[in-house]
Amino acid sequence: MEKNSLVIGSRGSRLALTQAHIVRDSLLKVYPELNIEIKTIKTTGDKILDAPLNKIGDKGLFTKEIEEALIEGKIDLAVHSMKDLPTDLPDGLKIGAVSKRENACDVLVTMRGIDGLDNLPKKAKVGTSSLRRRAQLLNKRDDLEILDLRGNLDTRIKKLEDGLYDAIILAYAGVKRLNLKLNMSQIAIDHILPQAGQGALGIEIRERDSSTEGKVKILDDPETHMCVSAERALLAVLGGGCQVPIGVYAQISNEELKIHAGVFSLDGKKAVRNKIRGQGKDAEMLGSDLGGILLKNGAKSILDEVYNG
């Protein structure tokens, strides 16, 4: 039976709610008769703000409570930043759509408008909560002092303004969606590889909810979905969650899928990178294959150090 109402589950941050409203507005353009409510849900990652993310667990820090509400039928769909969604979904849930991807790069934000990592002063204090960014920053600049930075976007920017950091690293997509005016420069994807799924929104639904599934299909961008599937397949092979120093980016160029990935030691001294290309229809297989290549080329020993450290 078709429902005339939907409840969207979202984290309560300004960015998360902006993304939930993007999804709501897109649905209403096609289904103006729908009554759509947005329900905010606090996740573990939102509750614990005084510890580094990697110290409070890894899987589902920003999704677990929302997924529980979805399983229990308290919400009909969940809107996630795709990069926060673990590769292993709970039984009974699936990804119903992946939105068209925003630019997946990271940005360097400073108060003085410094353009690029190379122009940061020696021993500059750089804030990030991501081990992926930390490892790649140190791989480029081992003189930098990388400091933990938690909180939503507004909180992180306030800490920069208060002088606690010389620079902070953010995902471009979040800055763009909030229309923030910052002194920032884009970091080339080859310089800091993004998190799997970065820049895309994931719409999670119940497997047997055909009514909701039929509606959210209009949100799906097939090319982005293909690329994100390849990235997540690589992450699954490597056993990496959102707090492991693995970067990956897939793109389609001239009808060919190209994937670039890397695994980095936490001190940035070791890095294993590789690329693969093939047909888009083989996206997941290509991602898995590249993950296997990285493991054979030395990524396993780096990841073992991270997991056992």
C-alpha cells in the first residue's frame, strides 16, 4: 500500500539537517502530495565530543542509532553522508539511492587565506578528526603538528577563529552545501585521497519497504552509485571503516571506470598506492580487485599496525 507520508531520520547538526532538507525538497518536487517529516536522532559520534573518534570505536559512530530507528519503523528512510556509512549494513536495511556527488576533495581552511599545503609555515598546527587526513598530511609534510579536531562544522571553524589551529581540513561538500564563505583552497584529490563515498549522500531504507524504495529511486544518480559502490567494495576488502587511513576515489571518464586508492601508516612514513581501470558494470569487482592488489603490495602490514596500535 502506498504511504502518503514519510519520516526522514537525520543527525541534528546544521549540515546533516541541510542534507535531509535537500532530500525532502527533491522528493516533494516529484511527490508534492507527500507529508514529509524530518526527525533528528543523536548518534554516538554526536554525544562523545571530548575524545578522538578512533578512541570511541569505528563502525557506525554516526549511523547506528539512526539505523536502529529505521529497523524499528520509527523512520522510513535515513539520510547519511555516504562517507559515514559502514560497508556492512544491518540485516534488513539497504541503500535505496546515492545522490549525485558533490566535489569529493578536501579543503584547507585558514584565517589568513594560505593557498595550499605547501605554503603552510613549518610546524603549523593543523586540525582534523580523520586518521585518513592525518596520515596523508604527514606523508606530504612530516613537519606539521596534526591536532585532533572534533565537533560539527560550525564548532570546528570557531576553534580555528579562536586561534587553536593554524589551519583545519574539511570536506568541500559540506562547506558547499552550507554555502560557507571561508578562506580556503581545494586540495587535489591525488594529494589527499578522499574517504569512500565522500561528497555523496546515501539514502538508507528497509529492504522490504517497496513503497519508500519506489519513491527514493528518483534521488539516485547511477554514475555516482557505481563509483561509490567500487570505493566501498575496496574498503570492505581492506576491512576499513571511516576511521582507518585509507583513501579511495573512483570516477568515470570516457565510459571507463578509474579507481585510485592508497593505504597510509599513521605517521605518514609508509604509503601503498595503486590504480585500476575497467568497465563500470564491473565496479564492485574492480574495487575488490584493487583492494587485493594493495594488500599484496604491503597494505596488510600497515593496516595490522593500525589495528593493533
